[in-house]
Amino acid sequence: MVSVWLSKLKFPLTIAILQVLFIILYAVFIDYDATASPPKTMTNSTQEESGAAMVHKYYAMFQDVHVMMFIGFGFLMMFLRRYGFSSVGLNMLIAALCIQWSTLIGGIIHHHGDTFTVSITTMLTSDFASASILITFGALLGKTSPLQMVLVTMFGIVLFAVNEYIGLVVLRAVDVGGSMFVHAFGAYFGLTISRVLYNAEVEQSKKENSVYHSDMFAVVGTIFLWLFWPSFNSALAVEDAQHRAVLNTYYALAACCLVTFAISSLVDKDGKFDMVHIQNATLAGGVAVGTSADMMIRPYGALIIGSVAAVLSTLGYKYVTPFLKSKLKIHDTCGVNNLHGMPAIMAGLAGAITVAMADTDNYGFTLYRQFPAMAPEESTQELAELNKVHQIEAGQGRSAKEQAVFQLIALVVTLGFALVGGLFVGLLLKFCKLLGQPSGDNFFDDSLSWHVPPESNSEASLEGHGANSSASKADTSRSALFSGHVDKGDMTLEESAFLGDDKV
Amino acid sequence: MVSVWLSKLKFPLTIAILQVLFIILYAVFIDYDATASPPKTMTNSTQEESGAAMVHKYYAMFQDVHVMMFIGFGFLMMFLRRYGFSSVGLNMLIAALCIQWSTLIGGIIHHHGDTFTVSITTMLTSDFASASILITFGALLGKTSPLQMVLVTMFGIVLFAVNEYIGLVVLRAVDVGGSMFVHAFGAYFGLTISRVLYNAEVEQSKKENSVYHSDMFAVVGTIFLWLFWPSFNSALAVEDAQHRAVLNTYYALAACCLVTFAISSLVDKDGKFDMVHIQNATLAGGVAVGTSADMMIRPYGALIIGSVAAVLSTLGYKYVTPFLKSKLKIHDTCGVNNLHGMPAIMAGLAGAITVAMADTDNYGFTLYRQFPAMAPEESTQELAELNKVHQIEAGQGRSAKEQAVFQLIALVVTLGFALVGGLFVGLLLKFCKLLGQPSGDNFFDDSLSWHVPPESNSEASLEGHGANSSASKADTSRSALFSGHVDKGDMTLEESAFLGDDKV
Amino acid sequence: MVSVWLSKLKFPLTIAILQVLFIILYAVFIDYDATASPPKTMTNSTQEESGAAMVHKYYAMFQDVHVMMFIGFGFLMMFLRRYGFSSVGLNMLIAALCIQWSTLIGGIIHHHGDTFTVSITTMLTSDFASASILITFGALLGKTSPLQMVLVTMFGIVLFAVNEYIGLVVLRAVDVGGSMFVHAFGAYFGLTISRVLYNAEVEQSKKENSVYHSDMFAVVGTIFLWLFWPSFNSALAVEDAQHRAVLNTYYALAACCLVTFAISSLVDKDGKFDMVHIQNATLAGGVAVGTSADMMIRPYGALIIGSVAAVLSTLGYKYVTPFLKSKLKIHDTCGVNNLHGMPAIMAGLAGAITVAMADTDNYGFTLYRQFPAMAPEESTQELAELNKVHQIEAGQGRSAKEQAVFQLIALVVTLGFALVGGLFVGLLLKFCKLLGQPSGDNFFDDSLSWHVPPESNSEASLEGHGANSSASKADTSRSALFSGHVDKGDMTLEESAFLGDDKV
């Protein structure tokens, strides 16, 4: 009896402890950015305008990215017919955890342990960090408990932040749309965990599929991701590069959508479209153009990248996912390898190739703004001039080819972090029984961790009857009606799985 | 026969009369703001730029708030399994009525009966006014006729506007996110009406619950509200305060989401999550931080407010709602007391406490911009300087503690307006039989006022058959197919309820 | 056997050829706008800021319009109970094709065959062009194959671009919300094609109706369209006119929504609302105010236009659609005549009337900015002054009444293009059997071109069983499960229709 109560308390307790911890650490480390603080003096007249300027500059794109995280990812994962509550609900839980935790970890790493400030740009980078863990969630969808995902998030965000720091600050690689640091990391981190947790029972599940309406909810996610991807790839770009990143992503996605329909029909024996491809592969162009989105790839270059990504991703869903599952024992619920993994590697390569051809003929002085390590090492006359007008500072005098090599190193380091980190976290999940690994009939099933209402009105009318008559005295709230439904039958099994009882 | 026709005409006639009235009153009272009007002279070069500036400054956040009103509230209320059309449809009807009516009433009150102008900021304040009535609708959902809601809206908007005028202009209280004037007013106005209309038959209804997909539609509303709440709380804030309001709301909501999951699991006997909590209590942080969103509460303060709001709101759904229903005969369909009422009172208190600690050490000169009544009463040297640079005017020289007291008075006045106004409107609804109070089997049922199609494809195939064969000559439009479905069986009863025939 | 393979390849091959063609033509014709390109010189300091300015100025409204195209139109058409995948999926396919093709065709026409540049404003105009073809799709929904729609798109965009060029550049008509060039063209182009393709079998279909949840998905589209319509009507307006266009559209839609509810109830024998009206006619105000949105119609004028549009559109759904179908053999699946066609003609007339009353008393110098052809023909002293400050150039010295006549000519020319173009494209579709005209049981049915999962969980559980046991060795991906479902029964018939085999 005591162990049941302890088991029941472990989730709320963990969250409560984390939330208290966050409050304390925020009090110690974090203050408002100057543009979100009142001016110190009574007559300051310039600083006070900058708050509004920050909001005008970043807020609209921030909200687009925000919608991508919660509506985009949340609904995209709703395709499973019995896992909709978990998809959108746990997505929200994970993202809210990421937001708080990555603000803290990212700030501490970038400021080497000093106190730091938050602003709308840290809101953006926190949302980006969330994206990587939500991609990881896609690989694990339906196969992990909420508490396991909390652990994945806590470790994942630290790994993400350290890897990003190495990539951006140490290696000085560039990745405006986060294809390497967000997508490649998130996908392969998740796939490695999925490999470690491999369980043949998952393949037996009869619930890993969609119904008509669950596919329609999923497509809500697809389209919001597709629409707002230009914001994701350009939110942190500047000046002409931002405008260019918007254009390149827009064209890459348009081509990707078209070609996905073509390949989906081509590889089907009946020539029909597969909704799985449309829901996912249409987005691969946004990933594949991510690293080079702000570079001079020209509109036709964006079309080529988008088209190739569509082919890669659609064929991935058709051939690679079954191969990974049957041969390598990597089960990839949402096919994140096809939507995020392979297109992200493609993005890293496309970025390196584009960087290798970058010069001042193409970029003018903005070469040194986009690739700061390529700026001359020592202060020249020209550089002094540029610094005065454009705040461009001395770099490391890298050649374009050297920068390209550093881009590739950043990609390899990212994959290394994902694999080693995923191995570690996967083993932790596997051997820490307390976290409550689902099993048997509990895969891909909301009733593992939610009270689930009946599916249809006809069912509900019958249910309503029963629940009402039996529960009318104690509690007539909606949840009572639902629990009446779920309680019948397989509750014991579900319960023990949720509570992490490995004897069942 | 004549009375049937009169009954059938009362809804369209009421709306038609109102719309004609609006057109006349708009023609008499309203013109475009200067920034939406061409310059008077042929060579004016400054004014003409301000139109674009207004749009750039407010439009993105206005659209976020607009989405909250129509998608957010509309879908959040879709959880009821047989009331989806009414939830989203009547939400739209009410909001469109509010927009037109509150533009008029708000303008007339604030300009003391003079003609006045409209701009994108009046669009924002009209949307805020709508929010309060949509909250009221949440308390009454499924228990009122469309015509009753029109009456609630017409009176509600007047009460809202008068109360807001007293709070903002007479008492000079501040409430950037409208937690007191919008949320507290809307919730307790609705709950009072619900108390007056209390009908034991409502408790017998077997339709006040959700099905799997209706809960998924509801969560669309939840997430858009959650995402765009920072816009709601900061749209009308200025400069550094706007940036701060965005940050505070973002952090409050992140903490609120996390803690809601913890408490939802904690209070459940199986340790499972309840979708009702996730759909609603995750948003309480946005309400609770509303009054103090633009104040110097620091990020950890926002986390605390969000966390406490989550506890309050989730426990409210679990324990307060059943108590209100069984003991106080207040039936609260959407639990607006938990999502809007109690968190709004908390917001008012948190605001008053924060105001009591406000000084120029924290706020610099912006103290007098955020709390205008605290500016020195007479023109000092310093004030003259501030006025020149920041357009800050002489106030009433209130101390921080005095301002805090005025904040509390505004909260009490708001609650008074809600209770007295709700009592009056509730009695009107109760005794004006003509408005068509639903009863018996008509609660929580779309078919009271909509033609409802069959629920599933298998049903539809059967229906389609019948309808087609019986109605093929006269009218083969979609609506004919639906009415074929609804006509069978309980139509007589529904009809009479809709037409307000109190003999049934 | 060979012919089967050729039939199966025709869709992917067509798309592949088009995409390669686009890549080549983009490489030849298109480069980034100057504001999306790095400055040519190393020390340029002004141009580089304009990229950010362009993004800030247009991006938020562009994204609103983008959401309207993909979520708005895509979901609005989801009402059909068995055609949801096609509605949202083919909508996406068509829009992605439109974006690429109209960027090219529009640029080539406007630059008379020279190379040209793209920017966020060409992204906007491409999305507007998409709108017209998506409206056309609404008229044809459920009655055409994907390949037929590709052909409709390719021709439709060319017709659209030529007509718009004639209207805007040759006739110098104004149409800020594209009511004539986008809505009237799209609607009557589609209706003409529908007339040519008329097939009595369509009327026999038992699938042209909605179920409860499909109607809820559709209303997602409705509301996003309703919310963002002010962006559609004002995105390309300038200064005070943009602010005014936002206000006018907002008020027109609010009135339109209210009056639609009134008329929907009025014309129903039971006094109930019809969801078809709410989904569609509430939007007619946005179309009807489109041409005059940026003009001085004053807020009450906007209310009048919105109210009249609601009456026109709702009565259209009730009486005109059945009449067109039964008497004129024009089957209009989405009722685009009521939502786009008639309100667009009304918009053109309202625009012409408003223009006829325009003078410098109302518009000041902006008269010549809004109606450039009305500027004095030769350079006066005043005009030179205006040109210096506001870049206003000499026009043709048209009187207001002359401009009104040109407005009407543009409307007539647009209708001419729609009818003649629709006739041509319709005949092409009718006689080119290779394109795969659906027939018999294939109308309004996703399974014509999609693998469709089971509808409900109970069905899926049974399905999952069978599919799993029979397909477990070869391929256990989601698509395998679906195809297992669809394969049973009517596959042969569907297949042949999809493959365009006209013997069946």
C-alpha cells in the first residue's frame, strides 16, 4: 500500500521539486534584459524605446515559432488513433519544461555561471531548444511514460546546450535554421534512445495506426509547421540575410510539397497518395534548407534543395523506416529520421558546400557578418571602417574552405553528442524501472496516463447512463464519467505499468 | 399558427433591428481615427506615415488576441460531445455582436456622448470587451438559447464598459491584462446568471460530457489561448513595460502548465491526468499574472504566480466546481470560476501587493507612466522635464500604498457590478419566457438551434439514402440532408423549446 | 500491363517535369530583390537595413494570408465526410504549385520577359494568385482528379496573371483586396469548368454531405479566414489607406457574421441555423468590401456592405445553388458563387460607386496615390511638389466618373476571362481522358486517390488484426495497414478511375 502511494506520488513530486528548483535558480541567476527594465535615470530617453523595438523586431516571428512548437509538433503527433491526448498533452508538458530549463541552462553555459538577463531573443532560443526535444519525443512516441520523458528532457536540454555552445561559440559554425544543432541532434538522440529501449512487443501492438479523423488533426500540425517554417529559419537572421532566409525557405517548401506528392504516388503500387508522406515529407525542405537558408543559394537553389529533400524523405518513409525497424531494431514512431534526421544531415552538407563557395563577390562586407570567423584576424584599415559602420569585429581569417570544414566538424560533433548522449539516457531509462516503462497492451495508448472519454456519441450515451447511476452521489464531474469508462477491464494492467511495477 | 411564425421570427428580427441600429449609430457617432484618414492638406508629410506606424505597432498582437477570441474561446468550449456547433458558432455570433456594440458603447462612455473615432486600438479594446462576455458564455454554455445570449451580451457590454470606465478613469486603477475588468467581471457576471437560472434538470442531462474527438477540438482552443496570452497581457502596454509583460506572461504560463500536470495527477486516485485540467488550468497563470504582468515582479515572481494559479485552478476543478453545484446551486459548465474567477481575484491581489511596493528605485521615471495617479500632484521642475521628454503629466501624488488600496477598490467594484448586474440579467432571462429557455432534453444539445448532420460515415450512408429518396425532388442541398436526420423523433419537443413555448 | 504502368506514372511524371522546368526557369529568370541581397560595396550602410524593413513591413500580414490559403481554404473544404484528405491535401498541392508557377508567370508578364527579382511582396502576390485557383477548386471539389487540377492550375494562373495585368496596368483599375481579380475570376472560372464537366451521376452520389466532425474541421477554416481577412484586404495598401482597410474589413465582417445568423434562421422552416451558412456566408463581407476596403466608405458604410453581403450570400446558398444545379446544370460543391462570385460582383459595383464619389475633399493628396490615373496628366506646380514629398507621379487626369467606368470595364473583362478561359479549360478536361475524370461511385471520395484509414477505433481494432496478420512479413508500416483496408471490395473500380481508364 505504501509502495502504491509512493509510486503514485513520483510524478507530481518530481515536477514539484523541479518547479521549486526553477524558481530558486531563476531568483539567483536571472533578471530582465535592459530593454525590459525601466531606465535607471529619471530622464533617460533613448533606452526606453528599445523595449518596444525589441518586441516589434522579434515578436511576430517568435509567435510563429511558438505556434510551431505547440500546435505544429503537438498536432503532427496526433495521428495515432489512441494516443491523441498524450501527443498534444505531453508535447505541451515537455515544451513547458524545456522553456524553463533551457532558459536556465543555456544562460548559465553562455555566461559561464554568471547571472544573466532574459529577453524576447532568449524566448526564441528556448523555443528552438524545445524543438530538439520534441523531435526526440517523436521518435519515442507511444513507447515511454511521462516521467521517462521528463528525464529525457532534463538530460537532453543539457546535451543540446553544450553541443550548441561548442558548435556556435567554439567551432564558430553557422546554422541559422538550427538544422544541425536542433534537428540532427534531436532526431539521432531520440533514435539512439529508441534503439536502447527496443522491445519486440511494440511490433505486436495493434494500436500503432491512425483513423480518419486522427489523420486530419495531424495535418493541422503539418500545415502550421509548413507555413511558419520561414520564421523558424529566419527569426535570428539579420538585415538582408533575414529577408533572404524567408524567401529561400518559402521556395524550398513549395518545391518539397510538390515533389512529395509525386514520389508518394510513384512508390505506391496503386499510384495513390499516402497521408503519412504528405503529413511529414512536405516539411523536409524546411529542414534541408535550414543551414544555408540565409546564404546566397538563389531561389532556384532553394527549389533544388527542397526537391531533393522531398525525394529523400518520402523514400525514407517507404524504405528506410521499415529497414531500421526490422534490421537495426530502431523503432521510429513518427519517422523522425526521414523528416528531421536525414534532411538535417543533408542541410549540414548543403551548408558546408555553400560556405565553401562564399566570398566577398557574393556577400560584400556581409561575408564577415554572416561568417564572423572569416573576418580578417587583425584589424585592417578596411575592418576598422566596417566596425565603425556595421559593428563587424576581427575574426580568425578563415578561408571559405576552412569554414566549410568547421561546418562539417560541427555536424560530426552534433551526431556524436546525440549518439553518446542517447546511449547514456537510453540505458538510464532502461534500467531505472521506477520511471515506469510501458509494456504489452500499453504502447500507443492514452489510457496509460489519461482518463479517456468514450469515442463516439452513441458510446457516450450508454456510458453516461452507467457512470451517472453509479457515481451520482460522490462526484458528477466530467472526470468521474470518464473514469467510469476506463475503470472497467484492463485497469489493473495499465495501472501497474504506469506505476512502474515491473512484475507485470 | 401566427404565434409560431412570430416565435420563429423573433431571433432574426432582433438581430436585424440591432444591425440597423448599429448602422445608424455608427453613422452618427463614429469616424476614422486621424491615422486612418487622409491628411487634410495637400502637402502634409508627417501624419500620413502614422497610419502605417499604428498598423505595425498593434496589428500583429491584435491578430493574436483576435485568434484567442474566436479560435481560442470558440474551440475551448467545443469539449461537449453534442454542443460543438453551438460552442464555436454562438461564440462567433456573440463576439461579432460584442465587437460592434462595445465599440459604440465604449466610445460613447469615454467621450461622454460626443462623436468619436475608431482605430486599431479600439479594435483591441473591443476584442477585450468580447472576452468578458465569452467568459460569461462559458458559465452558461449549453443552458441558454441564442436569443438569451444576445440579451446577456447587450446588457453585459454596457455593464462591462461602465465598470471599466469607473476602474480606469475614475479610480485610476491599472490592469494591463484585464484580469479584473475582463476576467473577474465576465466570470462572476456569468456565474450569477447561472445561479438565478438554476434548474435541477440540468444535472439529469446525460449530454454534459465529452467524447475523444471533442476533447481534441477543445485542446486546439487551449493551445492558441496559451500561446497568444502574452499578446493579450501586453498589447496595450508601452515601451519597456510591453517587453516585460511578454516575458512575465510567458514564464507564468510555462510554470502553470508544468504544475497543472503535477496537481492533476496528484489529486487523481489512479495518478492519471484529467484532460479537463490540462484544457483549462494550464491557462490560469495567464489570468493570475494579468494585473501585474507589466510590473517589476521579475521572472521568478512570474513563475511563482503561475505555479500558485495552477494549484488554485486545478483544485478548483476537482473540488470547488462540485461544491458550487451541489451546495450553492451554481452550475458552471466550463468551470470559469477556476480558469477566470479565482485566478482573476488572485491577479487583483497580486497586483495590489506589487503596486504597494512600487517606487522610483524600481521603475525610474516610468513609475509615473505606469501608475499615472502616483505622479506628483503639482507641476514640479522634474515633472516639467519629464513631461517635455516623455509626455508624463501631473497626477494625484498618490503613495504606493494608496494606489494599492485603489486597486483593491476597483476589484471590489468589479465584483459588485458582476453580482448585481448578473442578478438583474438573470432575472430578466428567467421571467422573459419569450427568449426561449432550453429545458429537459435540450440542455447541451446542438439540435436545439442547429441542423445537425449524422455523427459518422456509416450513419451518414444510411441517412444519405433516406434523405435522398424522400427529399430528392424538392431540395437536394446539404441542409436538406441534415434536416432529414433531425426531423425524426424528438423534433416537436426541441422545436417548442427553441420557440420559447413554455407549455411544454 | 504497359498501359497500366504508364497510367500510374502520369501523375508523378507530370509533377517531376514541372518541377524541373521551374528550377530551370527560376535559374534563368529570377534573382533576389536588392533588399534580400548583400550590398555591392563594402561600406554601404543604407541598403542593408532595407531587408529588415521589408520583413517588418510585410511579414506578419503575409503570414496571415499564408494561413488563409493553407489552413483557411484547406479546412473550409473539409466539410465533406469522405473527402477530407483530398480537401486539405490537394489544396496544399495546388497552392504549392500556384506559388511557384505564379511567381514565374507574374514576373515574366510584368517585366515583359526580362529577368526579375523576388521579395516578400512577390510572395504576397503569389499567395493572392493561389487564392483564385483555390476558389476554382472549391467549385470543382470532389469531381476532378489531382491531375485535372494540375492542368486547371497551370492554365488558370496564366489567365489570372494576364487578366490582372490588363486590369491593374492597362486599365489602371484599383482592387486592393482582389475582389474582382481574385474572387470573381476564381469563382466564375471554376463554375464555367463545372458546367462543362456536368455529369448527372454527381447528383446521385450519396457522399456529398458532411458528418458532425467534418463540419467542425471546416469551421476551423472559416474562422481563420474570417480573422485574417483584414490582412488580405490591406496587406498591399499603404499608410493611412492600410489602417483604413483593416478597419473597414473588420467592421464589414462583424456585420456580415451577425446578419448571416439572422438570415440563416429566417429562411429555415424550423428557425434553426444551417452550419453551411455559418461556414461560408459569414465571410462574404470580406469579399464584398474588398475593392473599396481602402476607400473612404466610413465605418457605417462597411457595416452596410457587410450586411448586404450576408443577405446575398445566405440567400444564395438557400436558393441560388439549387437553382444553378437543377436549371443551369452548374454544380457548385462549395457554393463559391455565394461566397466569392456574387459578393465579388457586389464588391466591384460598390468599388465603382465609391470611386465615382472620390475627390480631394475626401482624400487630400492621397487621391492621386490611391487612384494614380486620376493624377493630373501633365506636371503642374502642385504635382511637382507632391512628387518631391510623396513620389506621386503624373497620371491620365481621369475624372472620378471616368475612373469608375474603368473599374466596371475591369470587372467585365475579368468575367470575360473567367468564362472564356473556363470554357477552354473545361473542354480540355472533358476530352482529355488521360487526366482521369472520376465517375460513378468515385465522386466526393478520398479513396479515389488516397489510402484511407478506417474511420473509428472500433473499426481500426478489427482492421489492425487483419492487416497485421496478412502483411506482417512484408511491410508493417502505417500505409500497409491502410491499404489492407482499402483493398477490399471496390478497389478495381476506383483504380481504373484514378488511372483514367475510360472503359469503366
